[in-house]
Amino acid sequence: MSRNEEYGDLLQQLDAERLPQHIAIIMDGNGRWATRRNLPRTMGHKAGAESLRRATEICREIGVKVLTVYAFSTENWQRPQDEVDFLMKLFAEYLRREIKTMNDNQVRLHILGETAPLPPAVQRELAAALSATAHNDRMILNIAVNYGGRREIAFAMRQMAEAVARGDLSPQDIDEAAVDGFLFTAGQPQPDLLIRPAGELRLSNFLLWQAAYSEFYFSDILWPDFGKRDLLTAVLAYQKRQRRFGKI
Ligand code: IPE
Ligand code: IPE
Ligand code: MG
């Protein structure tokens, strides 16, 4: 919760052999966090961005290879225009401010979602951040923005159909691995642990294909309050799970 929270005791309990390679988080509860404080919802989003900074730090510290965060869904365009505008501005600002830290920590930025509909200013910051971090190789930070799992799958199908029409892909070669290759997460490991704070028990169109065998962790803590200790607690819970993948 606090910026300088202690978490050494939790780090000690971690099993380095059983770390999730890929953690995915639905960053939910910003609005409620602000409303409870009699603040405008936008202040919750600002606090949520701070929380993302902490989550990235702790994932990098424990050696997670991929962190995916859901920042803006294909459905979130239906929010009031001023909230959408604020979120877009915040995203652009976040990218600009974080490039240095991402480079210091060898974090490579990657985007899940279609970027063409984003405002031009966001697209400019994005292009800059993507190219500035392209060679970092310790961790990937996937930010899902204008992302929807169903749209991602439809988009992959369209690209596969086009490849078939061009003669570059044979229908017999469309298997699970081939589909993986057409998703925004192509080449990345599947999410091992999917965390949803703020009490809702649903996927809200997040990583529908990739989460097939993810372990889910739900928490009532609102995202701006979700600190390093909470993330480590989720990882410790994950390490107690028995993943069977259909076997006995
Ligand atoms: C998550 O927090 C941020 C986005 C979806 C952009 P919310 O804004 O959904 O917060 P609640 O769920 O209304 O509290
Ligand atoms: C999911 O949260 C999307 C993001 C966190 C970006 P929402 O707040 O949009 O989800 P619902 O509407 O509660 O399902
Ligand atoms: Mg929400």
C-alpha cells in the first residue's frame, strides 16, 4: 500500500523454482477507490498508474518474465468522454515518464490491442516508448489498451484467412500453435497467474484464449491499494496450487 512497504518476509517464502513466468492483472477498482474518498474517478486512475509502477517493480525484482496489465478495454470507450480523454492523456504521460525506468530495468514495452484508433498524441508516445525499449530483454510489460479478447481472436481469424487466401498458409496447418502466432501475445508464454483485484469475479473480455489454463486469483482490494505485498501474496497462493492441465 505505502510506497516504502516492507516485503522481505514474503520474498523469503517464495519458491524460486516455481515462479510464474507470466502474470496478468486486470487493473480494476480505480473509480471506486476515488469515489470512496470523495474524489473524482480520474484521481483513482492516477493512483492506479502508481500501482502499476509498483507492480512492474516487484515483478521485475522477483524475476517474472512477462507482466500483462489490462488498462483499457474495447468496451471502455463507452464511458463518459471526459473519463476516456483523461485515461488517454494519463496513458501518454505514463509512457513518457516511464521510458527511463523501463530502460534502467531492461523492461520491454509491448502493446496488446489495436493502436490505430488511439488519439494521435498517444500513438506518438507509444511509438517512442516502443522503439526506446525494443532492445530490453529482462522482462516484457504488455499493456492491453483498446484490447478485447474476442476482438483479438476475430482479428487473428481474419489474418489467418488472408494468409490462406494468399497461399501462405494451408488450412491443415491451422492448429493451436498457429493461432497463438496470430495473437498480440505471439511468442510469449501463456499467463500462469491471472489476478483480478476489486472484487469482481469475471474476465471482462481479457485474454480469453491465453487464460485457458491460468490460475485465477481474486482479491477485494482495489487496484490503487494493491501493493507489492498483495502481489507477493498472490504469487505465494499460486505456488500452493496444483496445476494438473487435465492430467491426474
Ligand atoms: C479500472 O478501474 C480502470 C479502467 C477500466 C480503465 P475502473 O475505472 O473500472 O474502476 P471501478 O471498477 O469503476 O471502480
Ligand atoms: C476491465 O474493467 C477492464 C480494465 C480493467 C481495463 P471494467 O471495469 O471495464 O470491467 P467491468 O465493466 O466491471 O466488467
Ligand atoms: Mg471497473
